[in-house]
Amino acid sequence: MLGALALWMALPRPGLADFPQATFPVAAVARNLDRLRPPGAMPRILTSDQWADYLIFHLYPRQRVFFDGRSDFYGPAVGTDYQLLLSVGRGWRQALERYHFEIALLPLDWPLGAVLENDPEWRLVDRDSSSVLLVRRDPALKETRETAECKSVGE
């Protein structure tokens, strides 16, 4: 009887096709799966710890996340960086650069989403009632802009 119970618990449940749309970015991920799971190298994605669990569910084994629900495994330094990004605290831009994120899939209630929407280094790709998806612009363009700014300042 215990063996049958263990087998029943291990088998996938019919009807559990996905996570609840009210809590997770189900529609945004479905609309942007080609961007989140490209044929080549996987992009570095910044998202909430809870949504990272969802991305693991959909993109495993290729995608590894920055921070997920197992926060005790990441250590205090990564946890501090996560909190800086979550709240746009002092040093948030350095934390963003440190991890070389290429995509940000953020809950609408994260202040960072609004900040990145107005940042010329980021481009809005998708927005719905619960999430915003932003993509970092080509890094070569950033280097070109910085070089031009340095030349104009030095002249």
C-alpha cells in the first residue's frame, strides 16, 4: 500500500498543465518563449525568486537562474544584490552590471521595471497586467555611445 501511495504521489497530475496565471507570468513566457529559450546560448535573465522557479519549470535544463526560492544556497552577497535590484537600492546599477543580465522579466510592482523602461540601454518588449519584459540593447551600441560621450567631454 505504501508503494502504491508513493507511486501515486510521484506521477504527474492530470490537469496540472501550468502554474496559476494569477501568480506567475504564464502568458508572458508563452508569448516570448523564442526570446527566453533561443536556439543558441541561453540569455541571462533577471526575474523574481518566485518567477525564477517558474522559469526553471519551463526552461530546465538549459536555463539556470540568478536567484530562486532556495535563497539560503546563494549566500548573503547574492541575497544582498537581489534585494538591491528588487528595491532599486543604492548600488543597484553595479549589481545589474555585475551579473551581465540580458533580459529582465519583472513583476509590475518592482520599481526596477519602471526604471529600466526609461533606461536607453534597455528596450521594452512585452507588458501585460502583471509583468514587463525588457531586453538589453546591443552592448556594442553602449560602447559606441560611451566612446562618443568621452570624446565630446574631452573636446
